[in-house]
Amino acid sequence: MDQTPQSTTAKPNGGGVANGKSHSHNESTEARERLMGDLKQAVQDAETWLRNAASANSEDLGMVKAKFEDTLRTAKRDLLKLEDSMIARGKMAAQATDHYVHDNPWKAVATGAAIGVIVGLLVARR
């Protein structure tokens, strides 16, 4: 009985996968850009902190350190978001592949066999 609801939801989800991919792709691109910006800011803050460490008083040093830690926390959060986005995209791709193989088993077998023959020929050439 589990197969009937899955196959019923597979086709609407398959249509949503394309939309989900573009939405997910935009989110991951934005997250990647934020992460890179945050990492650059963290490096700049660390350089400033190290340059000013010898000459700055403890209050200034504490402010720079707090800013650096905040930037680092933000970078970590964006990295986790990017990781989650990539995992979600990977799962969506795996689900789409699974649905395709279930809907077209002979095409999947033929494709796998063709790829196996090509790889076998390439390996045998060496």
C-alpha cells in the first residue's frame, strides 16, 4: 500500500523538483555568496585584530575581537545553511533518479549497460 501513495505523490513532486531546483539553486548561490563575504570579513577582522593587538588598549581589542567572533559565527551559520541546501539538493536528485528508474526500468537498465560497456572499453584500451 505504501507504493500507491508514493507513486501518486511522485509525479506532482517531480514537477515540483524542477521548481525546487531553481529555488534551491538560488538559495544555495545566495548562501555561498554570503558565506564568502563573511569569510572575507572574518579574515579582514582577524588581520585588523592582529595588527592592532600590540598597540591597542584592551577595550579596543575587545571590540575588534567581538566583531571578529560575530563575523565568524555568521560565517559558520551560512556554512551550515549551504550544507543543508546541498544535502537537500542531493536528496532531491536521488529521489528524481529513483522515480525515473521506477517509471522507466528498461531505459535505466539499458543506460546502465551502455555506460558499463563504454567504461569496459576504456579500461580495456589501457
